[in-house]
Amino acid sequence: RSTPRGAASFDVHATPAVTVHMIHSPATKPTVDSRWPLDPDIEVVVTIGVTSRTVDDNQVKISYYNREGNELAVAWLYLTCVDVSLDVDLSRSGRVKSKGKDKAKWTWGPDGQGAVLLVNCDRDSPGVGGTDSGQADIRTPADLQDMSVMLLRTQGPSAIFAEYQVVLHVPETDADKVRVFHATRGDSQPRYKPVLGPDKLSYALDRAGHGDSTFYVEGLAFPDRGFSGLVSFSASLLEVPHKDSPGTPIFTDTVVFRVAPWIMTPNTQQPLEVFVCSIKQGSDSNEAFLEGLRALLRKANCKLTVCSEQDTRSDRWIQDELEFGYVEAPHKTFPVVFDSPRNRGLKDFAFKKILGPDFGYVTREPPGKSVTSLDSFGNLDVSPPVTVRGKEYPLGRILIGSPLPWASGRRMSKAVRDFLYAQQVQAPLEVYSEWLSVGHVDEFLTFVPAFDRK
């Protein structure tokens, strides 16, 4: 539009911070005096690698010439370079690094990329009734360790950010799976303001252009049916013509997290703590069993937690009520107990006695409370690491006792099975157990270490 009539060629000059790229076909060449023909196939691309100190501190000058080589007109392009970058632990090193590539891409494996998010399902805050994720605030610094850091970098002349707005936002489909806190400076100590989550999709930065803003992201939901575990966040630079306008995005930077799966621990690993129920009353007392277990665990140098008859309400089948696993991100790992919907005497034990600082809790209840014997977690096992037809399962595979696929009969509830399948990393395998009265996989199968072979 700035080309004058009669122009046949042009040249481009820019201030030092600007790099000019001429994109053209091999047949098109500049003249000896570095002038380019006015060819519609020629594209001029300018880039800047340095944030502007003042508005319009970078310029590009385009001069137009006629066929005789005389300058006909000059066009000036004024450029202001701002830096807007949303960054997470893309490389899974435990630290947030800026300027990653393909930040909106998440891939599995040791060579994969993409940030990891933990479900904040432990209870670091004393006096809180449920898990920390049920609280819309941060009550203790320990809570921050269970969250992932996200940095929003905004740099450039303050006059630009007075005119343009930087907004952090989350898709509506992801908003109920996460909560984001903005770390701000209070009078005496940092404050953590909830800015995104189930009831808030966007947050406009008050002081954009002043360097890094730190956000803490917590997961609220494990992968499950209808939720792959992937959640995304975006930072957009908006042009806002007037106060009531929603704004037009000029630039958007997007990052992706995957919520860490619940991982079940195989019994072949070194034990850390053994939970056992004490039954003292009646002819079914297990005192002799407890004595033998105490002697064994002294040799194994393993902690023993004996659950009283009062706590267990005389329910001795603790392996049926709960299963131990863990969640892991590059910056944090903690155990998580999975509470079965079996709900007999031990119904409240995991929630009341195990959930605590750095010990998480998760459960799945089928609708209508219709459970069978196959919902007990004696019907849940996991193999050691295994390779099946060339595919490696470094965390083993979950085993579930089931009837034959084409037969009717008891099945583990869909809510629990959907949850286990959605974790992906331990690809469940259903084995035939309906031939047993109780029907649990642990009644005919277990894994023990062997020193000379698999």
C-alpha cells in the first residue's frame, strides 16, 4: 500500500536490533546496489531479539526507486518489541526454563516433554476436614510443594502494557480439573491469590511488563473416564479499544500439563510400612499372627502399624479395604492410598487415619452403592515390571479378577475399573476369578522376588 506509482525496485534498512529476512525464489536476485525488484513473490520478514526500552525504538526504512534508479518515496515501519512468555517445567528437570519449543505439546517417555501436575490430595493443612484440593486457599507453605510452578514473563515499555492487556486463561473444559494461585507480595509475607479454577476462567494481570509473575498450579482431579489428564493454560496479549471491550488477541502462548497418574506399588518392592489389624476378642484372635509378623518385620527393618480393633471396628481384612500407590512429578513424590468402595468396618480408616501431610487419599464410589465382592481390593494386584510382545511396562501391569468376557456374573464396579484404566501407565489386565466363591485375584496369584530369574 505504500508503494508509489512508477516504482520498480526497493531496498530495506533497519536499526541494529532488527534482523531483515528476504524470502524469494532462487531466480530472484538483488541488484549490485542491494536493491530488490518489486516482485509479488518477494516477502520481507523482520524479527527482533531484544525487548524494547521505549516505544517505537526500532525502525525499518523501505526506499522505493524508479527504473532510472531515482528514489521516489520512503516508508517507515516503527516497531516495539515486548516479551510475553508462559513457561513451565517443559523438560521435567524440576525447574522452569524459559523459551521452550512446542510448549503446547505433551509426550510420554524419558525423552518426552511437557509439564507434570500432581493432584493435591494429601492434607498438609491442620484442621482441614478433607484433602488440600478441597480448599480454595493455601494455608501452609508445605502445600506449595505439591503444586507445579508456572511463570508468566512480561517485559517491555510500561506505556505499551498500559494500552494492551495480558490475560491468563484456561479452557472451560479444563477449569474444574485445576486451580491456579498467583504469588503476590503482601505487607509482611507472600500472598497466594486464587485466580483460575472451577469458577474462574480468566485473570487479567494488573502489573504486566514488570518481569516474571509466579503462579502455582494444583490438580483437582485424577485422569478418569472422560478426562485424559491433559490440561492447558494460555497467556494472551489483548488489544482493548475501550474499557467494556473483550479485547482482540494479538499473541497467545499456550502450555500443557498432564496430571500425574495414580501408580500402584508392587509387593516385590522393599517394604516401608506394614498396616495390620489387631483382633483380640473371641476365638478368632490374631495375636499369634501379629507376634510372627512383628518378628519378621524386625528382621526386615520395616515399620509396623497395628490398627486397633476400635479403629477397624473388628474388620480384619485391611487388604480388601485399601490399596497403596503414589503420585510423582519431577519436583515431588508422595504416597496415595486408594480406598475401596467395599465399605465395611474399615470404611473410614484410610480417610481418618492415613490421609495426612504428604500422604494422599483417593476413592471411587459406584452410583447407587451397588458393590460386589469383586470391588474389594484383594481383587486388585500389580505385576513387577514386564515386557509383553515387545511393549515395556516399567511400572508393571494391574491385574483385576473378573468373570469371562462373554459371561454374566460379578464384576468390579465400572467407576473403579474406569479409574484404573484411565491412569494408562499400568495398562490393566482382567483375569478369570469368578470360579472362586469370594472371587479375588489374590486368592490364587501373587508375585515373589526370585534372585536367579524373572
